Amino acid sequence: MTLSVPLVLASRSPRRRRLLEQLGLAFTVQGSPAEERVPEAAAFDEAARAMARQKVRPVAEARPDALVLAADTVVGHDGAMLEKPTDAGDARRMLRSLSGSRHRVCTGVALAHAADGREVVFSETTRVRFADLSDDEIDAYVATGEPLDKAGGYGIQHGLGSVFVEGLDGDYFTVVGLPLHRLYRRLRADFADVLSLS
């Protein structure tokens, strides 16, 4: 799969970078200067889309020649949105709240090509069933530092975080941070003029 315009990933996330590499797309990384700010009173999926849109716009303005991709992932549990933990104590609190329960993970994605004014924003949600965690498991995981840069305080793709997940209803890649199937479908539907499957 190739694009006839440059692709810019407006994210410093190594997970999103690896997922895009899996698709075989050539791209560059330019982290967005946008401050991650959850809109007040926004619904769960609306918040993920709004934050992705906030991230994509400044990079698209700086790179009007490129197709710019940004994403943001939020975790929802018991009516609250769990973003990245602020510190180890916050990560412990999040993991205790998720222990033995179900929660939702939503990744909002924004694609923008400023040269022709196109902007496409969508989101995908996956339900996650978490195992019962002991305090020792939580402490050991937090001590690795892995939870501190991940929405909800855990990563499904490696380390101890991967064994805490008992099951999923939805797309695995949404939980990692970029819903690949949905992204592919939106590229085919909305950017077919710059996308080639060869």
C-alpha cells in the first residue's frame, strides 16, 4: 500500500509508529504541539475524536502537502474517563479500579489533508474484560514504568499488562492505539485518490 502524498504521523507514540509500519506505509513523525485537553462534558467517544482533531490540525496546517494522521485513546470505566496516569500513585488507583471489571477503550482518529481541505475524524470502541489483580501484581507492574504513558494505566501489547486482559469484544488494535481495519477502510473510502494498493 502506498500514498501519492507524504504521510505524517502527528504522534510520538512508539505503538502507533509500529502499527503504521505494519501496514508498510512510508511516513514521517512530527509530534503535535497541541495540548491534550479533554473537552468538558464531552461523551466518551466524542472526547477521543475531539482530542485527535486537536492534534491533527496544527500539523496539517504546517504540512499542507501531506496527509496527516493523529489519534488519541481514552479508557472509560464507571462513568469516568481514564487518561494517562499523572504518576505512579495515579496508575495504581486506575489499575485497582479496572481490576476484575469491564471497561471501554476508545481511539479517536483524525486524517487531514490541508491542501484540499479534507478532514476525516472517526472513532472505534472496544470492550475489555480485566482480571482480578492483587496489590502485588499492581505494584510490580507500576514499578516497570510501563503504565505511565498509557491511557488507563496499562498496555495490552506487551509486559504484564498483556496478561491482565481476560478478553475483548472488538478490535485489539483499538486498545493498542490505532484501529488498523477502520483506518484502512477510511483511507480507501475518503482518500482513494491518493492511495494505491500496489
